Amino acid sequence: MWISVLKQMWNRKRSNSWIAVELLPVFCLTWYIVDFLFVLAYNYNIPNHRNVENTLQINLSEFDENHPEYKAEAHEPEILEADFSRILQALRNYPGIESVGVSFDGSTPGGGSYWGRGFRSAKDTTRSAGGQCITIAPEEDYFKVFGLSTDNGRKMISTKDFEWAPNGVILSRSVANILFPGESAFGQELNGWSEEKFTVIGVIDDNKRFDFHRPQNYFYLPRRINAENLKGAEISIRYHSSLSDAKFREQFNADMTNSLRIGNFYLLSIIPYTKIGQDTTMIFGIGNDIRIRIYLMIFFLLCIFLCIMGAFWYRISLRPNEIGLRKALGATRINIHYSLIMEGIWLLLIIVLPAMLIEYQFVHAGLIETLGRNGDPNPEYLPDRTFIRFLITNAFTFVSILIVIVSAIWLPARKGASLAPAEALHYE
């Protein structure tokens, strides 16, 4: 039956050629969007060994000298440190709070700030790696607040699990693999880009800056809390998962507005880290880019649907004599219905290979974006295996357009197949 349908299509090659020409660019454009969404979905499903659910950013500020509640004596370094310590203790003691962390230099998880640095292995100076530096106060528990882990998420860790030294550094797993492949990174020496020397005191799991990106390289450095860095300190807390987010924030804000008014400090704002991540995604345009491509995908598929439906409706309306003759010769309604659908499938099969050849030119020219890739391709990630990715995304594109074509042909084909032989032959 498939060969018979193909022969019938050859007899109407002129009209079929126009439909095939229309399908060719649509297939290529749809593939381009499918490729982007495939990489996006792949990245999103890579485990992120960091959890910002049930976490809040606590922002403090200080009264200036002109404020009526300003206390000049509270501006002394020793008093500032003591007041900040009291604030941290008040947070630890608040019901429902599990852990408190302090970080510096824009180390907000999922935030827009980025402090990048590079390090080189002291043993093998040809091996170097760059990434984001997270500076934390080892006295508090930044790691526990954000659920960082080791052993591929099997072991939750605490900041206090490590022996912090002024020149100590903790690496993410990806950095350790780059700098010390096939060996333990613990105790190894690193050189900064200047004359600084560092010692690796631990390795933890990779995590992602953005949900739709891959894990990136991280370096965790210590910084003790003192009066000079308090203005740049960021307090983060984790509260119990059984608590309602909105109710907890409302109650916490009401209770702590006065409790955290210590010395010249006061509570400025409380922001969920989930919201910080969402806002950053919007600022960087990732969310908007995703929506635009999804809308374009829907638009293309809708155009295909309407185009194919209109074309086949028109073609079937011109072929009642053929349908009547086939019915008179014994063809059933189901045979005719499916033969018309097969014509659409054949059209799609015919343009697949030319479309893939066109797509390959985009791949060969390096015009296909791999979202979230840092540096050279990494075969550990499927999107970096170009040939397999090319086949998978074309398969998804084929199935998507096939569903649309069959859906578009179904109604006009059913209408044509339902013609009575006498009525159809009347046109002849």
C-alpha cells in the first residue's frame, strides 16, 4: 500500500512538490527550536546539589548619623562585632530556623553577582581552572543552609566539618577533576594568579548557578567576620520544611523587626532565595528567551497544521472522482482514509534527508548554541556529543511534525473517505 501511495503521489508531483517545499524550511526551523529546548531540558534535569527551598536572605542596614536613633558608641568596631553576633544568635534561637550562614562578595546563590578567580595546580602548573569564588564565614553554616553535599548528594555537609585555615580552599568536584585528575585533591597546593598559595581542605559536589545551566566551577574561601566587612556580609537562614513559606515570612518579619534592632542595625528586608533566582533569570533574559522560543515552536506547528489541513482539504475536494472509482473497485472507507494520511507521511519522509543536510550546515558552522557550556565540549554531557544530539533532536522534530501532519489530514481525509461511490462518480 505504501508503494501504491507513492506512485499516486508521483502522478501529482507538481502539487506535492509545493507542499514539500513548504515543509522543508518549517522542519529546519522547528529543529532549531527543538534543539534549544532539548539542551534546556537536559540542563534542567542535571542534579543541582544545592537547595534554596525554605531559605531566606536577611538584609540588615545601619542608621546614619542623622537618624534620631543613631548611637555613636555603637559604631565602635568592638561594639559593631558584638551587636552583629547578637543578631546572629537571635536568628539561631528563633523557632523553626535550622541553620544560619554568612557570606561575602556577592556569593548569593542564584544571584546576579559573580566574583571569578583562577587557580593553578602547584604540582602541575599546566593545569588551571577558573570559576566563581564563594566567600563564607566559617563560624556560621553556609553549607548547611543551602544543603551542599558530597558523594554525589549522598552526604549532607556542614561548614564546620572542615578545618578552615586562612589559605584553605574547598573545591567543587569539577574543579578537582580538572586540576587533579585521577587523584585525591585533599591537601594539594594551589597557586593563585598572583603569589598567593592555597591548600585544598575539601571537595564537595558540583552545583548550578542557574537551573537551566550546567554545574559550574566553584571555589569556597573563608573570611572571618569583623567590623570592616560587616557592610558586605549577607545573612542567610534555612527554616524547617514543614512551615508554610508565606506564613513563616510574615510571622518572622513581625517578630524580628524589633528583635533585630540592635545597636545601629535594623532589619531592612527579607527575600526568599527562590525569588532571587527567578528575578536573576528574568534579568539575564533566560526566561524571556525560553518563552519566545516556545511560542515560536507553537506558532510553527500551528502554521503546519493549518497549512496541511487546508492543502489536503482542497486536494480532496478536487479528487471525488478518484475516491469514487476506488470505492467502486472495492476500496473500503478505512483504506482510503489511511492512504490519504500516508500521502502526508510520505511528504514528510521525502523532505527529512534534505532538511538534515541543511541543518548540518548550521552545526558545522558552529551556529547552534549549547546553553550553559563552559569552555571546551565535555563528552560527559549528552548535548556535547554532537552526532547523537543531532539524531535525537531530529527524531523529536520528526515526531512532532508527524503528529501535526496526521492530525491536520485526519479530518479532510475522513470527509473524503465518507463520500458515497455514486455521489463521488457523479463528479466524473
